[in-house]
Amino acid sequence: MTSSPILDDALRDTILAKPETVLDDKDVMRALIAANEKSMGGNIVDLRGIAMERLEARLDRLEDTHRSVIAAAYENLAGTNQIHRAILRLLDPVDFEVFLRDLGGPVAEILRVDAMVLVLESAQNDEDGVVQRLGDVLRVTRPGFVDDYLTFGRGGQTRQVTLRQVQVASEQIFGKSADWIRSEACLKLDFGKGRLPGLLVMGAEDPHQFSPQQGTDLLAFFAGVFERSMRRWLS
């Protein structure tokens, strides 16, 4: 190799002084590899270049996966903190009526849902004053309503947490808010032996806020704390 360098002296000195800058620049490295392949001619297969391309593609996939895992971890941590704050607020009231009002107010705001309704089954037509005053957050229904609502009246096994999108929300549950509710989280509540079940329904205007593909662990934990709090009030 007797040809003299044709690089500008300043550029050449910069590369020699900091060669790692060239190695770290993907676009520069691609250009150098392409130039090397071109100089070898079209009849030569550069196995090293092919291997580098495959390694580079694998590295890009690993970086994408890494970013996805980190984002999911942050999202899960944020969701956990959100549930914890909602539970602490849920445990604050010492009066049942305040407990229910907070459910439709501060607790719903912490969980970032647009509506929250507690459904209680009762064998009698309850005209209690508390029910009348808390009509926005409390519904008293006939026995069997909870399972019918969760299965659309088709029967079968019900889950503790049901996430789904809705085209037409139930007016019996959401009242006037039913016009704009497009997804819901339904938390089935067990109040103990000898008591009818209940249902806590969270409604959202965003159709993608609740969907069957999402995890339910945090909401199941919230449901467990809520039903235990309700057992205390009911007793």
C-alpha cells in the first residue's frame, strides 16, 4: 500500500486521536463497511460484514426489549403506588357515609377513573336515607344481579376482576354517566358467609383504559382490601 492518504489532515488527526468516536457512530460504521464491500467487488461474499449486520440487528432488538421492560417496570411501579394511595384514602373515614362519598370522589380521582359505583344486593327494596343521599355512588339491586351483570345474563363462572370495553354502558349502574362510559373494571366483592355479594364498578370514558388483555393483580388486591373494609361496616 503506497498510496498517500487523501484525508484532510485535521480530520485524520481527529480520527487518530479519538478513534472510538468512529466506532460509536453507527452511520459512519455502515458507510465504512459499505465502502469496503464495494472495493472488494460484487463476486466476493463478506462473511464478516454479514455477521456484523446480524449482530447489529440483534443488538437493536435487545435494546428495544430493554426499553420495553424498563417502561413496563415504571408503569407497574406507578400503578402500585396509585393503588396504595387509594387504599390509604379508603381507610381514612370513620363514618360509613363519608366512606362512600370518598369512594366516588377522592378515591376515584386517585385511580383516575371517571365513575365509581358500589352495587349491593338486597332481598328487600331498601329505601334507606343513606341510599337516597348517595345515589351517585351506591346502587341496591335484587339478589343475583351481580352475576347476571358480569356474565350478561348468560350464567357461568365469574371472576373476581373483569375488565372490558362497553359500547352501551348500563344506565342502572352509571346513571346519566352511562352516555360516555366506554370501558369498565368490575370487582366482585365477597362480604362473608351468609351475606349477598357486592360489586364495585369503575367506569372510564377512555375505551382503552380497561381491556381484557390487561393484568388484574393490583385491582384484585384493591378489591380484597375494599371487601374487608365493607365487612367492618356491615357488621
